[in-house]
Amino acid sequence: MAAKKPQSQSAEDRLIARHFKPIARHPGAFGLVDDAAVLGTPPGHELVLTVDAIVGGEHYFPDDPPDAVARKALRVNLSDLAAKGAQPAGFLLSLALPKSVNENWLKSFARGLSADAKRYGCPLLGGDTVRTKGPVMISVAAFGTLPAGTMVRRTGAKVGDHVVVTGTIGDAALGLKLRLQPATARRWKLATKQRAHLAARYLVPEPRNALAEVIRTHASAAMDVSDGLVGDLTKLCAASGVAAEVEVARVPLSAAARAALSAEPKLIESILTGGDDYEIVATVPPGKLATFRAAAKAAGVPVSALGRVVAGKETRFLRPDGKPMKFARGSFSHF
Amino acid sequence: MAAKKPQSQSAEDRLIARHFKPIARHPGAFGLVDDAAVLGTPPGHELVLTVDAIVGGEHYFPDDPPDAVARKALRVNLSDLAAKGAQPAGFLLSLALPKSVNENWLKSFARGLSADAKRYGCPLLGGDTVRTKGPVMISVAAFGTLPAGTMVRRTGAKVGDHVVVTGTIGDAALGLKLRLQPATARRWKLATKQRAHLAARYLVPEPRNALAEVIRTHASAAMDVSDGLVGDLTKLCAASGVAAEVEVARVPLSAAARAALSAEPKLIESILTGGDDYEIVATVPPGKLATFRAAAKAAGVPVSALGRVVAGKETRFLRPDGKPMKFARGSFSHF
């Protein structure tokens, strides 16, 4: 290597300046020139902090479009902020890249990240980029704000509360099955549009940030559904020291999921336990259900009431005959 | 798989409860029961945010003691907070684990993390644990507090300021060389204690958090030295629109580094550009140098003045004969 003058930019600095500096629009990001960012909170407010990582080959397919990968990495965190009742304030990005990742991948990745940072009002505050001999890993730490002391926790569910969930459940789990075995679509008798719907729901979540303020002001407990409705509601109830009884028939399904389920009734287990929904499950006191419904409608987010919080330790999903379902696995886990 | 009731804890939940819950002592961590944490700042203060990741086989050796790996992961971030003048407030941990990582590794890792979280007053606020088919990756997002608007940036260096650095430079780079080629120690004629000093400096950084308040109140610009003094000072000066002239003879060296350098004079290049020092390089206005020195002494942190900030674009490291050194590479980069 020829002797040269010290450079003011390393290869990593140049990568950051090229791809990520344009996304760092928050004044506290200082255009990523510094090695730290600053973030203030309005008086009387505090920060909600969450971190979620995704790994190539574990949480997405290595050949997924890079912009979709970026969106997923950010949105799984936005979903946590929404479920806690917080408004997005910004995020830090930690990116481990193998040498196989090229400029085009990074360009597309940064484009997806930039679009969602703008869409959700959640600017990039800073980051770190490192080399790995393994798969791509993307870790996002996301920050939201809310009035101090008002974060919606998992622990506040009370006996008698309604169990509610946003959107539809099971689409992403079915989308993953289709991705792994495309021939399944024929067995499920899915229309092209239905296939596309399920595939899209797995590829990129649609976090419910529009509902954050409604959750914060109405829910006694909430969390986002990332590891399956059964497992996540069971966790929420356990954290609250209660249980729940849910009517399986009231779990909201998309037209595509209904079609698949009608062709293959045993899919109900995948739908309820498969994960990657990124909807919000919440408990709402009886006196607040009507205003919750109205506020959700005003926010444009569909919500369904599925059952009630009860005393006890066993959260049950009841069939139309009133008998509780048994599940091969309660919740999705990469471990 | 036998049918079973839904569980309220996944394998990941159990891992977290076993190893990381005891470290999450901050009230806003809610004992890691929730999927988010809350963090407030004192009135008139704001948060400094930083993120740094380390990867097995890139930033540490896979057979390094797990407690040392945990300390390194946290301390490289604490070092950033110190250089920005912030007091540690907490951190989020994102951990990608291959199946080869066992309970003993995790136990030791958590022990090291716990000890440093306590030592530096920087509690675990939350985290995420994911599977990877690649090496271990540990990403830490760390948060500090300081009075709003007072973060010490890279951009404030002014012509005439003194260039100062904490501790000693080059130890970690030499420690890494020893680790890669243990026989080198004989060529360098190192005593056992000197070998151990260099090895320890590479294994676990000693971030200068004791100096954070002194940096905040005295420095016009600062950053931590992670990619080599030459490259990092060059970056700081470029960000400030100035240059610096440093006398190489005034760069502080440990007894071990002096011994190695005397046996092999060309090591000066590794010492100045090798990285992993985790000292702080700062610029201090002439009128503040005396009080800076006194305050650093009171904080127990050795500091050295190396040269001055000058006009221009080329930061130079001058030999005793006044001629600028040339470097094969200006700064360490994993890219």
C-alpha cells in the first residue's frame, strides 16, 4: 500500500455519508457528522425506548427486496411504540454487513428506510455499520414520546376488560407458508389478489401508529402481536396476573385467510400462533369500549372485540362449541 | 410435538429472565417484563444517544472471555458518551446469538455486563435477542444526559486551541499485534507485566467517563479515539473546518509501548493509527488549558497536550525534525 496522507473519511464514513446522511433530517442527528445525537422531550413528557433486530435468513429471506427489509426493520419497532401509546421521535440503526452486500442493495435499503422514516415521522438519529462474516443483521433502537407516566404496559389488564385486536390476524403466517411452498396457493384455492395480500403482509408489516393515542387514552394494557396472538395475549395476561377467554370465531380474518382456512381448517393453528402480525392486542375497560371503537374508527384502524379478561391463570381460545383449543406451540420463537 | 397449553414464556423470554432481568435495575426497565422502557430527563436536560456494535471475529476474538466481550460492547459506547460530555443514563442491548453459544457463555457475558452497568451507573433498559447463523453480534445503544445544548461536538475546534488527549495511545493496537503473534513479545523485549498491560488494553477499554463533565465545560470539540489518533483527530479537524499540528514526541505512551517502540521504531505507525484506544481527543481554548488540566487531575484522568489547532486542511503529525509523518493508512476501518 502506498504511503498517503491521513484521510478525513474512512470507507465506513463514505458509506454512511452516501446512503444514510440524507435520512438523518432531525436537527439532533447533526447530519451524522458527529458520533452521537441529541434528543429532547417536551416538558412533562418522557421517552419510550424499544429495540428489535432482524437477521437475514431468520426474519426475512436474503433475496427479499432490500427496501422491504429496511421497512420491516424499522416497522417492527414502530409497532412496539404504537402499542405503548408513544409518538415516534427517531431511531438509531446498527447494521452488520457481509462483503456480499453491494452498493445497489444499500441504495435500495436506504431508499426504503428513508421513505418510512418520513412516512412515520421517525428520523434517523445515528448509527453504526460493522462488518460480519455472517448474514446481514439490522438492529433498530426506536424512541417515542408521551406524557410522563402514561406508557401503556402489559401489566394493567383487569378482570372484565374487553380483549381487542386491530386489523386481521394470521395473514403474515400464511404469507410465510406461501413463500416457503408456493404450490400451496392452489390447494388453498387463492385468487391472485389474495396470494399477493398474504405475501405482502409477511414481507412488510403495517404498524398501527395511527392508533397510538387511542391506545394510550383507552387501553388498560397493550402489546404488539409479533409472536402470534395466542402466545402474546397469554404473555400480556400473565404479566397482568389475569387470564382471558377469547372466542376464536371473533378473531378477525382477511378474505384471503378465510379462503385458506375454508380449504384447510387446520390452518387455524398457524393463524393464531404464527406470528409477524404486527397488530395490537389490548385490553379495554367496559366503560371505555364504545369511545375506543369510535376513536379507532376516526383513526381509520379496524378493531375487533374478541372476548374478556377473566380471573385465573389459563388464557383460553374457545371454539364455537365452547371448548378450549389446544396448540402444538403457544408462541413463535426463533430459539 | 405434543399438544400443550400456550406458555406465557418463550425460550427467548426465559433466557432474558435468567440472564438479563437482574441487570435491569432502572425503574423504567420494568424488570424487562414489558416490550419497551421509559426514560425521563431532568428539566432543562436532553439525551445524548449513541450506538456501537461489535462482532465476533471482527472486533474481538471468539475465544475472548465472555465477560470481557460484554464489557467491551458496553464500554465502547460509554466512551462515546464521555467524549460528548454526557453522564450515562442507561442502554439497550441487541444480541444475535448462534446456536453454539451456551449457558455458561451467557452467564459470564451477563456477569460482565452487570458489573459494568453498576460501575458506570448505566443500567440495562431493554433488549432483543435473536438467532443468527453467523457470529455473535452485540449492538448497544447507550443514552446519557446533559444540560440542553451543551453536547461537545466534533465541529467546535478553533485555530489556536490546544490538542489534548487522555491516557496513553497505541496500547490496544500493540496488544492486538501480540494477540495475533505472541512471539512478538520477545522481539519487543517486553516484561511479563508489560505484555499483560498491552493485552488488557486491547481486551477491555477503560472509557474516560470520569472526565465527561470536565470535557463538557472545557473542550471546544472532542471525540473518542476508536479508529486511531491520526484518523480521528483528522476527522475532528475536518468537521471543524480546521487542521492541527501535533508533535509526535508529545503523544503519551505507556512504559510497555515505549519499550516496544524502542525495540522496533516503525511501530510508531501502529501506535498512532491502530485504533481501539478509547481515549478522548479534545481541543481546549488556550484560556481554559490550566483549569482543564487541574480539573482532569482532580478527576484522576491523565491528560497530555500534543499540539495546536491551525488553519488549513492538512492535519500533520510532526517528527522531532519538524517534518510531517506519512502513514500507510490514516485510520482503522473494518471496511
